Amino acid sequence: DGGITQSPKYLFRKEGQNVTLSCEQNLNHDAMYWYRQDPGQGLRLIYYSQIVNDFQKGDIAEGYSVSREKKESFPLTVTSAQKNPTAFYLCASSPRSGSSDTQYFGPGTRLTVL
Amino acid sequence: AQSVTQPDIHITVSEGASLELRCNYSYGATPYLFWYVQSPGQGLQLLLKYFSGDTLVQGIKGFEAEFKRSQSSFNLRKPSVHWSDAAEYFCAVGGGDMRFGAGTRLTVKP
């Protein structure tokens, strides 16, 4: 089965702790993305990666970090510098990063910071 | 810069009634347009996409969308809504630098 997996589905952390969200794809896609979703605001791009060992900031990268050491994996770390981290996080991938490339989404991780 | 507007935050329709969800885009060249659906607590599923050619695009689950360049619109339609269509719907423009609308939440009345 080809697809994108995100783990865990629900994550709870205390304020001030860093937390890492996992995203894995077996679609052999070059590009991967992280979005944050808040009610009524649609999806906002945090980071994206077009190839291994390369990534770029999106619109709301402050307080987040990523790595892309393998083609299949694009983990997102929510650091203690992120002022309001409670949200639904979605990972996506696409064959490349062109305008015509369809993005395919994982099931999401809901992060709650207590 | 490309952008998408979905004017309706929430729409309620009766089961069996027709549906139209509005989407307006801003894009400098020929747009690549997408509609996604999201069930509560889930990821986004692609319904359909427009790249070029026929302006009426057919998608999954009986949905279709019409691209109208003169109106900068890409509205999603379904002739007869089912209770299982209740979800949030997102219009998006572009691909690599995809921009999403804020979404329209669809409620289906029995």
C-alpha cells in the first residue's frame, strides 16, 4: 500500500518541551511539505523540501525545524520557541514541486500543548 | 502572488439537494486548480484537479467543477448530496507553492 503515514495521531506535551512529529512516504516522491491547520484558517505552509538534504521555509516557519536526511522521511520538530503550538499538523508529498504537481496528504497529527 | 478565496464559511443543504461551493482564485498565468475534501480529524483527499483543456472537470464521489477564466472561478458542484458528503472542502491553486482557501464546511440535513 502506497501512501503517507504520520505518527502519532494525537500528541500531548507540556509547555516548553520540544516535540517531533513523524512523516513517512513510500510514494517515491521528491517533494514533501508540512502544513499547520487552525480552525477557519485553512492550511498554512511551515516548511517544504524539494529534494533530500534541502528544505525551505514556508509562511510560518518560526518556532519549527525540519530535516530531510532520507527521501522517505520529513520529520517536523515543534520547538519551545513556537508561541502557540496547539494545532492540527498535516504532512504532504508530491512527485516534484512544480505548479502542476498534486499534493497527497497524510492523516495528520493533532498536537495539544498543556 | 497566487491566492484563493472561498466566500462561504459554512453551507447547509438537505440530503438529495444540489450543491455548489464557490472558489475564486488570483493567479498571474494559467492556474492549476484543485479541490480537496477533509473529514473531521483526517487528512485531505483530492476530489479533482484542473490543469488545462476541458473546463468541466469530473472528480471522484460524483463531484465536478467548472473553470471559468473570465470570472476567476472554479466552483465545485454535485447534483445530489448524500449525508456522507458532510465534510470540509478546500479549494487550492498551484502545486509546489500551493495556496489553500480557508475552507467551506458542509452540513447535510436529513
